[in-house]
Amino acid sequence: MVSGCLAKMVFSDVRHNYVIHYLTAVGILFLTPLLFGISQLDSILSAQPLEIILPLMGTVLMTPVFFPEQNENIRDVVRSKKTSYHLLCFIRIMCSVLMLSLFIGGFVIYMKSAGCNVTAKHFAGSLASALILGSAGFFAAAVSDNVIAGYMTSVIYYMSNFTMKDKLRVLYLFSMSHGRFEEKKYLVIIAAALVAGGFAVRKLMRK
């Protein structure tokens, strides 16, 4: 009964609030082969589309978790229901991470079928970059209570990777394109901390 109600709630929330974000993420997937040749790439070249384009899906899917409730009337309605508002937002973020995994995993399989030298590390590295981009936007949106600020933060961070490579150190998104993977572990840890921090801030703001 509980799982059925939860599934119904997730389906309803996705249908009303997240379809456009999922479609945008799919658009990024289809755009990537047009920007990069996806055929017979070695390990380093295979990392480029996986690090430079696909992580933008993290911004698209994770940043707007709090967006529907920016309207105070909608927020009051959501909070009047039995289901915890924070539980709903947590489910949204988990669904976003799941969809990111599926989208990136599917693209890695597509690259493999096109003769590219891709491995599980390419999948994990791309996902790590997507998670840190998305969590940066998520945290900024949580703190500012403004999803536009979240998008701006994520985009600024993304753009800084093209001009501030040496200064970003472990926060550098494109390390696999230079034959390194060590940074990816830190990206996942920091992403988890930002998501936890975002929820903590929202909880404090409600008091």
C-alpha cells in the first residue's frame, strides 16, 4: 500500500513538474553526437563528450528540485498534505540521480557500440561531473530560494572550467580528458555534501 502510494506520488510529480526537465536532458543526449564525432574514439577522446556535454544534464535535472514550490500558494498546498515536503524533494533528487545514471549509462553503451574505447570509469567520471554541477545548482537554489540563482551558479562553475583549470584543482570537471580520474572521487563527495547541506538549509528556513 505504502509503495503503491509512493509510486503514484512520484508519477504525478514527474508528470506535472519534471517532464520538461527530462525532455531537455534527452535533448542534450541527442545534441552530443552532433557536436562530437562518436565513432572509433580512444579512451581520452571518448572522455570529452562524456565530460564536456553530458554533465549539463545534472544542471537541468538537479537544480530545479525546489522550483515548483517557489510559488507560495503551491508551497502551502504541498505542505498541507500528509507527505513530508522534504521527503518529496528528496524523492525528486533521487529520481534525478537515477535518470542521470540511466541517460549517461545508455550513452556510454551507445559509444561502445560505435567502437569507442569506453569503460565503467568513463560512466562513473561523467556521472561524477554531472552530480557536482547539479548539486552546485541545487545548493545555490536552496540557499537563495531562487532556482534562477541555482542555474546561474551551475553555469558559472561550468564555464570556469574552461579558463581556471589550474585553480579549480579537485573541482575540475574535465580531468578524464587529460588522462586523470582521481578528481572524480572528490567531486562525488562534495556533491553529496552540497545536497545534504541544501536540505539542511531548507529545513532551517522552515523554522
